[in-house]
Amino acid sequence: MKEYLKQTQRWLVLVFQSLVLAACVKTLELPSVTEPTLSGPERRLLVTFVDREISRGLPGNPQDRYQSRGQYRNTSWSIRIADHLAERYHLRFVAAWPVTTIGEACVVYEVPPDEPLEETLASLARDPEVASAQTMRTFRVMGQQAGPTSYNDPYFRLQKDVQAMRIDLAHRLATGKGVRIAVIDSGIDAQHPDLVRRVAFSENLATQTPGEPVDDIHGTAVAGVIAAQPDNGIGIVGIAPGVELYGLRACWPERRGSAASSCNSFTLALALNEAIRRKVDIINLSLTGPGDPLLTRLIRVALERGILIVAADSGKSDAFPARVPGVIAVGSAQDQTSKPAFSSLMAPGTAILTTLPQARYDFMSGSSFAAPHITGILALMREVRPSLTGPEALAVLKTAALDSQYGVDACQALTRLRGSGACP
């Protein structure tokens, strides 16, 4: 009996210790219980509403990717509406920003896991205070590194694309001087020796959490195709080296050391709005994704204001933003999967030698790098004729199209636009 009591006593002690340990574990987990785990970007909604007194911006949640930037602020009326919508539909406020070009406040909300996503979206769409409600779309840049090799010497002899398009002859007529190009992409390494003094303005609209590595390969590569400086004894030759680049960072690398990058509806809307506000001449969008109502509206505003928009073409019949009417869609001339019938134009897009962060160079492939070839030629044309419209430009470029894999003869395009002179 005594032995039984001792065993029972030991058992009770063990149970008590287990309960104490369980209580400690639960205490340690309390922060994650009080701060519920959300399902991530796929449960985020983008909501806009009209604000006739709009000024410049709502602060973002400092713990989120979207940060308060500069001194942008919305009206107190917009803040109240944003709060009311969050309370009415049981949403978590993530961030907001004024889309000044269409006079609306743009808010990112997250739908908690215990709330029905589709029903919430439908209810928001019916709300009289709401101008638009949509899910958050994801976009990806249209290119990748072709190889790991880095270069340190002049490489014009390796730029078969630039030579075939007769860029050297075109530079006798124009270099894109004074033309402003918005590169909406990952960031641009403005310290690259071939891009120094080419980046007139930059803004990070896809702020990452502190300590997260930034390796903006894709945007730097696109910028090099457009604007790398010639005759400086290093590197490569850009299509339009006289331009002013506006680097609007709306995409972030998917992993360190990779050109693959992602963007979403919110960051791209901020970038498009900023490009329109700053009255750029051309917007380069080397990316693709699903159709997006808000981005379509902003693209139409840009086109209405005379901004030329160039987009990489994935070759799909529903590619966005390449299929938006008025956008110049550019496919990779060497890509056998491309469907020229869908593209406005074709340009070189395979093994394109260009700039990479930290003073490096590499070969890149994809329609991401076909698009900036056309963007650069458009800049040359805009220098010659500042009032040039999209349809006029497209008509001239098609008459100068090469029968080979190299897209467009830039020298021929400029002489035809000028209506005089000839290319050797």
C-alpha cells in the first residue's frame, strides 16, 4: 500500500510538472495568439474611394512592406472613411496612398481568415462609398540571367543587337537628350559606372523590412539597355544614353542574387501615379501579370496625357499590361514561343549584354530586355519630335522593322521621322 501511495505521489508530481511546463509554453505563445497569423498577400484587397480634397498620403503600418514615405498625407476625411470601412467589414488596415492622378485614396486591407473573402469583396464593391474593390494581383518581371559570367572591359563588340539596330548611326541624329523615362521595375543601381548621372530621380515604393537584402538586378539591367553611357572607356553602349531615368522601384527580388522579382497592384499603382505626376515622356514596364482594373485606369490616364507606354509581351493573348489598347507591346524576336501577331513590335531579347549592380555586366534574356530596346528608340524619336504620339511612333517603327531577329533599324526610324537624310 505504501509503495502504491509513493507511485501515486510520484505520478501526481509528474503531472503537476507537465502542467507547469504546458503553462509556460502557452505563455510563450501568447504573442502569436494575440497577434493572429494572417494568410498573407492572397487575402489582401485593394480598395479606392473618391476624395475631392485629396492631398498626398496615408501612413502605412511600419511593420508591413508598405511604409510611410516622405511627407505624403491624405485628408482627415479619407482617414475616417478608411477606418469606417475597416470597421464595417472587419478588415485589417495595412497601408494606403493617394492616387492623385485619379483623385482617389487607395487602401490595402487584409481579410482575416475567419471572414469570407469573396463575400467581403462583393460587399465592398456594392458599397456606395467605394469607387473600386479588387483582389491584390501579383506581377513578375519578364527576364532572367543568361549566365553567371561577369565582365570588366568594354563590350560593344559583343552587343550584336545594338550593332544590328544601327544605334551608332542613330546617335549622330539623337541620343534621347532631355527625354524622361520612368523605369517601373526593381531598383536601379545609380552608382554603376555606366549609369552614373543617368538616374535623375528614384523612389522606393516597395519598401522592404529592415535588414532584408536588396539586390536590384532586373531594374539595373533594364536601365543599362536604355541608357548605358557610350565612349567612357568601360562597359557597353545604351540605346538612348542622353535620357533622364526615373527609377520607380515597385518590385522586389524573389531571392538574393536572382533577377526574378515580384510586384503587386498597390506598388505598381503608386509607381504609375508617380510617373504621371512627374510628367515623364515614356514608361517602361518589363513585367506581366493578370488583368488589373486599377492599373488599367492609370495606364489610360497616362496615355491620355501623351505618355508613351512600352510593356514586355509574354506571348499570351491576355498578357497584361501588354494588351491594354495604346500600350506598345514588345516581344522577344529570338523567342520561338513568342507570337508576333499579339505584339506591336519585336526586338532583341536573347543574350543581351547589360549592366548589373556593383559595377558588373552580364547577359540577360527575356522580353523584359526586348522592351527597353524599343523604349530607347522611342526616346531618340521623342528628342527629334517631342510631340510624337503613340500611333505615329508605332507606324514609323513598323516601317523601319528589320526582317531579321534584331527588330528595328533605329537609324532608319529617325530619318523617316525627320523626313530627310539617309542611313548609309
